Amino acid sequence: MSKRIGILGGVAAGKSAVARAMEARGLLRLDADEVARQVVAEPVVLERLVERFGPTILDKNGDLERAALAALAFSSEAATANLNALVHPEVRRRLRAQMEAAGDRPVVLDIPLLLDSPLEELVDTWVFVESPEAAREARAAERGWQSGERARREDLQASLAAKRARADHVLENRGTIEDLARSVDTLLSALGLLVPPPER
């Protein structure tokens, strides 16, 4: 069985940046957000979302307006649970299929709320991305989020302390993207997943 790495961290900690860096080094990245975008674009799923959250989640062309859906779906625990019930089973089915198709290739799971997902049982190595609150708040602002939105979403998740306690490794994300890439290299080397270039 391939090595399966799960990424944990606070909202806007840089989890996807870490997963993409691992992907660039040969790991297969399973991107739950990308799979979810495919699922919600399907007519039958979109129809159910409109029934639950209303027509304001659609743009003028009748396509899903993701920001509008997010504003409603993350407004309460009940609303989030409703979204998850509509979308997550199919997302999980597709991710499991991708994982099975990976064979012996190492996999990194780029999956929000992974610790609370049934997919967490597939992880054999957990990595917590440590990032200061100010940096996470700045990244959230770059996404166009209003002040307080990051903290509100974080409050709906498992605590940072719980995520950090579950981790086998802690990866610091306090500097540049180049600093992060070097940290990823160090981690993958420790896991035996980074093959150094041949000496000349």
C-alpha cells in the first residue's frame, strides 16, 4: 500500500500549498475541492442545492455561484451539515476510487475537515501545518473574506490543539513559498519519499 499523508492545520494555514509542493515532488494529490466542484456542477446535485439553499446560489447563467453558496452553507452548523450531506458522499466515493487507482504511488490528501471525515481512516501519516494567526488572517483577506470570517469558520472545526495533537509531524509555514518548499523537502526526505538527485 502506498504512503498516505493527511494535511491538517487552521483555516488559511497553507495546507493546499503544502499539498501542491508535495505533488510537484511526485506525490499524487487528491484535491477534494476540485472533486467537489465537479460534483456540484452535475445537474441533479445542483438542483438539490437550489432546493435547500435557494436560487440566490445561482448566477445569471444558472451556474453555481460558489461564494453565494459558501455564505449560506457556512452560516451555521446545521447549514454546513446539509451541504455535506448533499455533496460529500459522492466526493468521498470519487476520492476513494482515485486512491485505489494510485497503486504504490504516495498520496497526499488535500481535503478540508479531513480529521472529521470518514476518509481519515485511510491516512497513515498526519502533517500539521503551523502558521501564525496574523498570516492566516492575511491569506483569508487575500481570498476576499470579510474580517472575522476565518475565525468563524475555524470555530466550526476541530480545534487547532486537537489537530496538532493528532499530527505525526509539524511543518512550519512562517516565511516565503520557497521556505515552505524547503520544509516540504526536509519532511519528505525524513519519510523516505524524496529521492535526491544523483551526485555528479
